Amino acid sequence: MAQLDIVDVGHAYAPGVEEERWALKPLRLTFEPGKTYALVGPSGCGKTTLLNILSGLVRPSRGKVLFDGVDVTDRPTKARNIAQVFQFPVIYRSMTVYENLAFPLQCRRWDKARIDAKVRQVAEALDLHDRLKQPARGLTADDKQLISLGRGLVRDDVAAVLMDEPLTVIDPQLKHSLRRRIREITEQFRPTVIYVTHDQYEAMSFAQEVLVMKDGRAVQQGTPEQLFEAPSSTYVGYFIGSPAMNFLTVDRTDGQFTLDGRALAVAWDIPQSPDRLQVGVRPEYVKLVTDPGPNTFPGRLRSVTDHGAQRVLEVEVAGQLVRTKTPREEGVPAGEGVLVHLPRAKVLPYADGRLLLRS
């Protein structure tokens, strides 16, 4: 495993393009050894470009790529000691499972006993130990993807495992179990893992740290908890979480925040905040209550969406929509009129799309 540093790296796919239109704007990042990272964002945000720069498939227009302090910017992929797992499993269909896992070690001239021990160790972790003699062409898509991962994990010298949306072609019913198995394997072998996905749930449930990207920029990096509890921007608040974070426009008069003329108590003090800003609160923290009280606002129930064990209720408050998640056993209020409580400690301030507090 290695520490990967991105130093002022940016990239444009055509010469003469102004920097604002680059696929990847110049940025600095450090990926610590032995940790799992997810790059997440919509199509075209720059996450795959960044992964391809790390792998050596793309040479950046600007900046340096360092592996454990060594400049590898000009080195080809084969000289970077990385393992890659792509959307579509890359395996040798004519080989058995054992031969697929052993092949990278044979190329490095390991002796047979050492190869056998390592292959069996990885196969056990991948739950492929009872299929080592089976031809790879007869396996399911998720097992083939596990072989792709295993080919990287058998190597002791791998600097990092780079994954580009590895679960895209996997049956939805199998994604959860495969994601769990990959997470368990990476926790066992502790490689440096960088995982690209457009699925925020996949990123949050897999990685130790998540990097949210937009328009070629890294807009926030942190643990899943940090991104959920304190999004640095309304963009991250909308992108992370399902349903997305609620954002309500509030007023400030004589230091008091109000929503439709009613006081909104908050757990922060911002002397220089504008007279009008937005507050964000997660649907998980919004509650429907029966009695008036602090931070409780009248609303009208507009819709109810069934999410299995939970329901998502959409309520209009002061002409703005607020979503709340409620357990099925709590039922749905009778009639349109409801009372909505916004917990003081979970309300965050935003101005011009940016969080006004340090996370």
C-alpha cells in the first residue's frame, strides 16, 4: 500500500481550453495508505478523470502525482504497481479461478508454494475457495468481479486498488452482499482503495472517506458522518442523503431568526450573517408533533411516499416544502393540518450555497 498525493493536478482534454472549462480543475489531495476512499458525483464531474490520472491512463495537463513521495506523473500504468477493477470484469475466461488469481504472481516469478498459499488465502476471503478448479467463464458476474478484485489483492507490492464503478453491471439483488464482501476484504488486507461511483449510497456505505465532486472540483472530503451531518454546501446537502436535505429560507431581524414571522431558535451565532439566508435540516431529524412549542411550525401535509419500513411525508411550511422520514408504525396524521418541529441542534446555516459554520 502507498500514500497517493495529488499536487496541483488539473486536466483538459483539448489544448487551449480555459481553466474554468477543464475536466479537472487544479486540486491537491492526499490518499492515506490503507484507507478506503470513494469519489462520488454525477456524470462529467471529473471523478473518472482523476482516477485515470492516478492509474497513468491519462497524463495531467498540470501538476504531479506522487506515490510515497516518488513522482510517477510520467510513469505508465504498468510501472505504478496498481490494481484496477473496472465496470466490466476483466478476467481470463479460458483459465480456472485458481489460474486467474495466480497469474499476476506467476508474472512476478513467485515460487509455486508461495503462490499457492497466497491464492488460497485470497480465495478463502473471497468465498471462492470451493470453485478454484472451475473455469472462470462459468461464473456469475459478481463472482467474476470478485476475481478481478482478488487479482489485485494477491499482490504484496500493490500500491493501490483503483475501482471504477465496479458494481454497475451487477444485479441489484447482489449489490448489497457484494459491496459488503468487498468492504470486508479491504478491511482484512488493508490496501489503499479509491472507488469511483455515482451512487451516493454506495459511497457512504463502503468508504472510510468520501470525496464529493462537481464540475471538476472536489467540493467536500470527509467521513460519511461528516458529509451527512454537516454538508459544506447546499450541493452536498442535496447530493448526499435520501431524501435530500431540506433547505428553508429564513429572515433575520434584530439578531433573531424567523420563519414566516415565527421565531426559529438555532444552536449557532453568526454576527455577520445576511438578513436572509437558508437553513438546512435533514429529513431524519424533522418531526411531526401534536403540541405547539419552540421551533414548531404549522404546515399542510401534501404527499406521502412509501419507502418500505419508512414513509416520507412532504409538508408545506410557510410556502416551502419540508420532507420528514417517519417509521411505518407511527402512521400518517389524519387531515392536512400538522405541526412540524425543527430541532435546534440540527439546523445549519447556509448563505450563497455555503455552510457558514466550520465542520
